[in-house]
Amino acid sequence: MRNPKGGLAAVILALWSAGVALAAPAAASDARALVENRSHPTQCAEFDNVYYTMTSADVRRFAIEVTPPVYLDALEKDDTAPNFDHCDAMKDDPKFKFEPKTLTLYEDADTKILGFTHEVSWRARGAEVVVGGVDESDIHLIQALKKVDGKFVEYLVFYPFDGYWRAKPIPPVKFPEAAYGTSFLLGPIEEQHRPIVDVSKLEIDPKTLTFRMTYARGGVGELKVAKAERDGVTLEVKLDGLPAGDKLAPFAGIRSMFVTSDNADTARVNWRMEGGLFVEPVMDFKSASTTEVRFDRVEPSKHNTSAPDVTFKGFSDGK
């Protein structure tokens, strides 16, 4: 691990030790997920080379917790600028053109939901998005914002045309533009140029902050925002009627970036077994059947420094 200068090193090491040794026992769960690492190396900090999947015939309910990195309070500078060094080998995506639009799909005193259609996308269609009496087609991006200290602050984005979610805690005052980091997929994952979840329709209930997805391959999913605060975002997920077949598709996955331990959106994987909590570098892990898995960093990254950690927990069959 790189040795940060000054008092920050001691803070990081203390938090790292406490996070491993003092982690609370996992809550009782009636299901496990097989977590598998499908990552590959890269030198490009803008390419999602970290890819993990979660597979189970039983899991239909779980929670996702998105929390600040352990070093955030001690951080003095946040670097969120893009870095395209060593990105010459990035794939050229297909390009389909659309009529661009920006929509306020919903707004009240506390919540704002925005929708966007980009001028160019790598898929030939966007998704249908329904919010109350508003029904829009070819939507590429949804943003959810919360009123904080008199201003709307973004904390959740969803790309319904290919199924990618990203969340971040309400940013701290000293870093109002805190970064997103790890993306996650919810629903039957398939390969179409890259891993995707094909969402044909998204229905949003802005009063309860519930997002309901109808999947093109069959089945439905629901994501509910249970909490969106500075100390973290909690998302409750339900999946039903997912397609079955000879080869079971993953029900969830994450995409992230790792170049080196100090240039990464996530650097470690933590998972629970009967013997306790286990930790391994994110590129070294192979697979495990577990009740909880967390993707985190304990060393400040020189790219997307404030990006949060992501935990999947509470796997259940929902019965």
C-alpha cells in the first residue's frame, strides 16, 4: 500500500484495522449469492475493467448500502477530473443518433427527477419511462435529486437503456461535487457489446422513491430509496419472475475501475463466511458463496478520490 504523508496515513491504517477486526456479525439470512470475479487489467482510468457478478436461484431480496470511503473526513483534496491517459485501446462503441432532450419528470419541495435523451448512444433505443401521467420514450439517463439546505443535490443516477445504476451519499460540504464510482446492475445480466440489463420500461413513484423495472428478457425488479443522507444511501431491491434456463443469468453485478491501489474506484473486496469477514485485493479474488459482499478502498485514489464504497447484503428469497 502506498504510504500517504503526514497524519492521514495513521488515520487510514487505524480505520483499516478497525474495519476488518471490529466489523459487526452479519444478520441472519436465508440465501447466499455466488460472487464471481470477471475482471481484467487496464491502464485506463476511464474504463470499467472491474466486473463482478452475483448469481443465485434463490435470492430475490437484498439491500445495497453506498457509503463514504473511510478516509473521507481526513481528505484535503478531492480529484474528480477525467483521466484519459493510456486510453487509446478503448473500444469504439456503435453510434446511434437521437433527438436530444432534457426533461423535469417530477418536482416537489423535496424531490426532483430529471430525464435525458442524449444525441448519440451505443444502443439503438432508449427505455420507456413513466412518472405519474408522464410517459416518455428513448430515455438514456435518469437523475434523482434531494433538497438539502435549500438546494437540490443529486445522489442517484440510472441509465435505463442498458441497466446501469450509480449512487453516492449526499456530498459533504467541503466536497459538493463528490464523485460517483462503482456502477451496479440489477436484473438478468446479458452480454450486448458489454454486460447490460435490458430494461424495456421504467416506472417511477416519486412519492415513495421507488423505481420499477420491466425486463426485456422477462421478470420485474424494484429499487426503493430507503435512505439518502451524508453518511450513506440505502437501496432496497426486489426481483421477481426472472427468466430461468439451462444457464442461470446473474441477478446483479458491479462494474468499476482499478489500475493500481492508488488509482481505483474500488480496490478491495470483503465478503462474509461462517469464519468471519475476509478481505482480498479486488483483482485477486476468484469466487465465494456469501451472505454479504463489499467493494471498498482504504487508500485515497488519485482519481475519483471521494467515490463511495458499495455493499450488497441481506440476501433473501423474500418468503
